[in-house]
Amino acid sequence: MSSEGSGRRQGVFISIEGPDGAGKTTQAHMLKERLENQGYKVFLTREPGGTPIGEEIRNILLNPRFEEMSVACEILLYSAARSQLVKDVLRPYLERGYMVITDRYLDSSLVYQGLAGGEELEMIKNINLWATAGLLPDITFLLDIDAVKGLQRLEGKETSFSQQDRMEQKELEFHRKVQEGFLLLASQEIKRFVVIKGEDEPREVHDQLWSQFQNFLLNKENAS
């Protein structure tokens, strides 16, 4: 994907992606804390959500009662929440020089609704590039985890199946397609994606992520 149209910005845009149960939220918080300890200004957000409008859309998207929701409806709702997040949160913080971390971003739509959901990938890209005015992450950490192990992690956190959200409740084959889809995207954009084994203990995953991020910052500094 091209990032043309993203405009000039001073901050660094970091996304953390991966299948359900990969530990994205944990790693996002650990990265935020470490960056703040290093003296950086950091803003952490999530998708879908991150704004009052986005959180309302999140409640609709992940509500298990809406089993009948079409994939096309999902695409439009996710992109709507994402558009508001870019306008109200991502661009303003990036322009102020923040390290902005988001727990999921556009790649999740390409995988969940496209490669796993069966909708046309190019159409999803075009809708979302329009909705975000071309804003893409500077670096994306993909936490890779086997679909079965990821779902087992979720079961360990939830007291009942009914407490899992609508996407988490999908069948195992769907989650396998999600894992494969993320790895396919990463193989196509090796300059942006950093793949990290998400099955390790959180501290080990964080150490790998931090090491790779330090390399990214060093390369960015040398290129400037």
C-alpha cells in the first residue's frame, strides 16, 4: 500500500497487529510504558474505538447479538470508526511529535474482512485509504500465534463463551485464515512489518519488540 497523501508529520506511528489472543493489548501497554520511561511523549489508542464515536461503533461491531452482520457492513463500520480516529486522535498527536501506538489498524480490516472474510482486498484498501486520507503506520509489529493457542488464551481469560466478542466467537477455520492472512501481508510489506513470535512469555515478546524498535529508530535517524 502507498502512504501517499499521509502528509508531513513529526511523530512516529506504531501499530500492533495479530490474531485474537496474540497479546497485542499487553504489548501495546508495555511499549507505551517503556517509551515513556525513555522520555518520549506517547499516546496509546485502540481499534475499533479511541473516540466517543468510535467506541459506540465498537459496541455494535463486537456485539455477539449481531450474528447477521454482513462483511460489507463490517468494512464500512470499521472504516468509519478509523476515519474518526485519524481525524480526532492520530493526526493531531503525530503532528505534536508523539509516539502514537494503536492496538490494531487498517491491516486488521484487510485480514479479517478480506483475506479471512472473503471480500475484495483492493476494495477494502481503497475504502480505508480514502477514510484515513492515506495515513499508514511507520512500523507494524505483527504478533504471530497459532490460531488454536490464541483461542486457548482467550478461553483462559473469559469465564464463558458468551463473554467473547462477535469476532472471537467465529469458527477455528476463520481464525486460521486470519493468522495466514497477517503473515501474507507481512511478506508483502517487509519494510513496514516486523514479525514477532507471540507465543512466548510477555516479557520475552516485549524484549524482542523493543530490540526491533530500537533498530527502526536508529535506521530512521540515519536516514534523516
